[in-house]
Amino acid sequence: RQPPNPKPSTLNPAAQRVVDCNKVQSVAGVEFRGYGSHSDSYPSTYLAFACAIGCRKEDVDVFMSRLHDTLKAFRKRLAKKLKAPGVQEQEA
């Protein structure tokens, strides 16, 4: 006999942030390029995630499913926008 599936915890399983490598922020009069990253010369914008202590595999699975759905919807909206009249696709 298998134990019942545990409910996902109410903890936030992940903290996320987007780090813009072009952003400059001043803290106590000191300017930081790419504020929030580990380097002031990181070559591109990136998305970072962190899991909390007490996070369970089920929590991560839910998070990954939501991230997948969000990225899929974003790509769909972007593709639609790029096909709109007067919008030109830019090279990456």
C-alpha cells in the first residue's frame, strides 16, 4: 500500500529574478552595472532561481510546470507580435 500524495507546501518553492546586464544602480554613491549579478561584466540578461530549505520535489515540479507554461505563453505572444504589420524582427 502506498502512502497518499502529500499536498504541495505553502512555502514559496523558489525565488526568481531577472538580472538586466545593462541596468546601472547607485548604492551609497557607488554605481553598479548589472546590479544584482555576481559580475559587472556579465555578457547578457539572465533569469535566476533559488529553492528554499524545506522545499519538496512536488513543489519544484509545480514550479517547473508553471515556468514552462509561462515561457510557452511568452513565446506565443512574442511570435504574434513579430508577425504584426510594421514590426521588424531584430537579430539576437
